[in-house]
Amino acid sequence: MSVLQVTKLMKRFGGLTATDDVSLTVEEGEIHALIGPNGAGKSTLINQLCGELAPDSGRINLGGRDITRLPVPARVALGLGRTFQVTNLLDDATCRENIAMAVQAREGLNFRIWDTVTGRQGLWDQADNLLAGTALADRSDTPVHDLSHGERKQLELLIALAQKPRLLLLDEPMAGLGHVESQEMIARLREIGTYTPMLLVEHDMDAVFALATRVSVLVYGRIIASGTVDAIRDNADVREAYLGAEDELC
């Protein structure tokens, strides 16, 4: 069953067609990677899926519900979670507080997170459960401004999971990570992928090929190929789109 269905999505900026008749699906239990050269339209497509940019035409369905014209908060409430290329966190709050505020937002509560904990233990319990067993388990009371870049990426992922999404949109989760941090992120995403489907936008081909169930290739706003990792590796059109950079696809 498709958790996300995108049908003939179009977006133009003057004479530039940023997304050109894009159709794709993300199935339950799938990590679907979206790759493409710089300027291919990946960010424009993600922004349309999230509701930050309105398409000129086409349709976006989430879990069978048409969300094409819904605002961002409504899409989040229906189960759309997102991480960003650049982390978007409250620097002066701790890891635990950032996650608890995400739980608060999901549950529609209205109070200051730093109020007395009495009566709010459920929020903290959910935050602690998300932190348990992760690389941030021992950093729960650390302010975000003291975290490394990799730790901030891990925290942003936990915040997205706090929303209990039906689908995760991951926008370059490996960006700026070192080798060890990348391997930790790949392992974490592989685990999450066992219970939450993902649309993964990523330039790191090692990560894409390690994680993806299916890969779609976007070039000049159009999907030129979609298939398994092996099929994409062997696709001549894909290799040409990457200007002969065959090492990226090996």
C-alpha cells in the first residue's frame, strides 16, 4: 500500500520548470531514496510535499488523503515528519526539552515546557523513551548549543520521531557528518525504516545504496529512472546525468 502518492506534480518559476510532471510513490515498509545532480529540483519537490511551496498542478496523497493544498501543520498532524539539511533546534534548550516540546506539539497541549513537571510526567517519559538506547542517551540534559553537528542531526531525527509520523521526509541527513557519524546515522535509519517508511533525499551514494529499497533519479525536474539499487547503478541514463561521475554510483 502506498503511504505517499505524488501524481504529475508541476512547479514553475518564470521560464524554469523546477518539477516537471513528477510522479512517485513511497510504499509501507520502504526507504525510497531520491537522488539527482545539484539543481535537479529535489528541494523544490520536498518543499511541495511538506506544504512550504504550493504546486502549480498535480496531487499529493498521504495515506489516501489529498493533502495538496493543506498547510504545514495539517500535514504534520496527518503524520508527515521531516528533517532538514540544516538543523532547526532550540539552542538554549536541552535535548530532552526539545523532544518534549515536540511531543507537546503532537498532543496539542498548551503550556510552558519549563513549568513544574507535576502532571506532565507523560511528556518526559515519552522523551526519555525516545532517547533511550541512542547516542544521545547520556546527553539528555545537555543544551543543544553544546552538541556536535552529528549529535544535532541525531536530535532532529528524534524530534521528527516524537511526532509519530506515518512517513519521514529526510533532507540530506548525512550532510556534514564524518565517516563514523555517517555510519551511526545509517544504522539508526535502517532501524527506523523497519517501522516507518521514508523518502530520503541524499547526496551520499554509499548511504543511499546501503539504505534504499528503491531509488528514483530526478534530473532537470523530471524523474528519469526509478528502480532497485542495482538497476539504478546499471542505468546508462543515470550515469550520463551524473556527468560520467561513475565513482558516485559504484
